Amino acid sequence: MQLPTLKIEIEDKNISIPIRQRFQTIIKEKKSNLCLSADLTSLDEIIELSNLIGKNICMLKIHCDILTDFSMDKIQELKDVSRRLNFLLLEDRKFADIGNTVALQYTKGLFQIAEWADLVTVHVLPGEGIVQALEQAAQTINESRGCLLIAQMSSKGALTNNEDYVNGVIKCAEKYSDFVIGFISQSRLTTSDKYLHCTPGVHLTNTGDQLGQQYVTPRQAIDGRGADIVIVGRAILDSINRVKTAEAYQQECYQVYEELHLS
Ligand code: S5P
């Protein structure tokens, strides 16, 4: 007699939760609105660092195209750390091409970004087809996916920082509000708390770098500019003790956020 085949489904408890809801829960549960921008060229080093700092962050942002040791096995390892320590993975790909091309960039090639990145960053410069394409491509993945639209940039002279452009980005977010869960921004763009405003260009001591980056403090980013999530890179990466510095940024960022939103 032939036995029926047993279908074993290994359930990731996070799969079925929409990404927006998951993000908001992580922030509250971990008392962290800190995103570490791990702009390192070694994925091994990022994995090691995320094991140490994962408890302090709500999201880890990487640029997969600067990694010298990328492999799908290693990125799966990073994904496992992110699930265990409960933070989201953001690939800062800054997609900026026509829909058909970005769908391929998102799902194919060496990086297969859609397989592992909870969120990606997207320029709306080519028009809303870019978001439509990514959303469609994400539907082939068995986990909730989303994106952050780049509305304003922190760098000196950014051409994104004009009103018409930003209004176009907000309109696009409203049209694709299931997939667009927030913005990369330098100011509060909407009163709706559906969209998480994520602000890079944050440093407690420096005001900029030699290549046009401009910094504000966590308080200025959250209080002055309406950030929900603060994205911090070199302020942590270049510090003598990355873990202690990440803890300090987590505390400072969440304290200001709580004062404003939760008191
Ligand atoms: O406007 C922006 C948008 C982004 S995503 N300005 C930025 O700096 N970023 C990214 O944030 C940038 O690509 C880098 O990965 C990070 C800032 O790094 P830091 O070392 O200057 O904090």
C-alpha cells in the first residue's frame, strides 16, 4: 500500500504578517527606531556586526553591490540573524529605471534581491511604473515585501528637494500604498501615520563629509524633520566601540521619538 505523501510546511511566523505592521511592531517591542546603515564591503563582517548590534536596531540597511563576498548562502545567514534578532533588512538599491528593467534587477542576477530584502529603496524619477513593476514582481515571493520611496536626499544640492517632485512622490505612495510603506525623507511629508519617514544624514558630532553628505543630530532629524526612523552609518561604523555607540544612538533616538509620539 502506498502511504500518502506528508506535506511538511516550515512556517516562518513572519511570512504572513504584512511588512508595515511588522515594522511598527518591531519598533515598539524593541524600543528602537534606529536603522544601522552597514556600508561595509564584507558580508561576513556585516553578519558578525548584526549579531552584536541586532538587538538595538529595527532595521539593517545594506548596499549589496559593494559587497566583495556576496553569496546567496551568506545573505540567507544574514536573513536568519534578522529573523532571530527581529529587525528588517533593507537593500538600499535606489531603483531608478523603467518598470521592466527594475523587475529584473529586483528578482534576477547575482543578488536576487526580492528573495531576501524585506524592503528596498526606489526613486520615482522614471514615473510610477517603477513601483507598479516592483510590486508585481514582489507578488511572486512568498513573504511580505515593501518599499521606501526616496522623496528627499540628504546630500548637498540634491535635485529631489523641490516641491513638485516631492508631491509626485507622495501621490505615487498613495496610489501604491500597499507596497509603499514609507519614505526616505528630510521632512515630514504627510500627516498620515501609515507612512514611516526614514531619515539618513544623521550624526551626533559631525556636520558633513567631504563628498556632500550633510548631517543633523538625531533630535533635529526626529523633532525638527519629522523622522520616525533614523538611519545612521559612519557615526556607528567609524566609532571605537560600535556596540556601545549603537546603544547610545538607540537610546537617544527612541527617547526623542517617545517624547514626541508616545507621551
Ligand atoms: O538621502 C540619502 C538617502 C540615503 S538612502 N542620503 C543618504 O545618505 N542615504 C544613505 O544613507 C547612503 O547611501 C548611506 O548608505 C547612508 C548614510 O551613511 P552615513 O555614513 O553618511 O551615515
